[in-house]
Amino acid sequence: MNISRTNAGKASLHYNYKWQHGKTILTPTHMENDFIDVTNGNDVLNFINHFSKQHNLIGLNSLKRVEDLLHHHLPINLNNRKDITSWVRKHWDTRFYKPVR
């Protein structure tokens, strides 16, 4: 599967998510205080796409890395773009991650 840094979609995600439209950023502002619900597929896609573009990440492995960090390791008290972005950057190379094959 070929993933560009700007067009990851539902099929690119590895985990199951809620796909609510009432409590999601359908047109994300990419503001630091944007609320990100990591159980909502639209919010996760928006975050991953923006983070990937911001950091020049290309490919399925990078997408899965961000998704796994959000899904398995992100502290529950982090819920805005600024804090989540900072946490993902800080923990990108942390070895609690098991590579997806």
C-alpha cells in the first residue's frame, strides 16, 4: 500500500475507531488547542496527516508508528494538538513500540 504524507484514509488505519461527525474536527484548524479525541477516527486521521506533513513522514511504517503511539501509549490526560504533538515527538524513538510487520 502506498501512503503519501497528505492522504491517509480510513483504510490506512490499523485499529477500530468511532466515526462520529458531531464531535470531530471535520475541517481541522491545526491550531495548538484543537481537541483531539483519539477514539474518533476522523480526529486520528486529521492528526496523523497533519503530523506527517509537518515532519515529512512518508509511508505506511510512519503512519503505523504514529497510530500505535496514540492508540497504545499516549497518556489519557493529553487531548490537544500541542500536547499530543510534543509527546509523540518526545517518544518517537522510545522502545516500548513493537514494530508492525
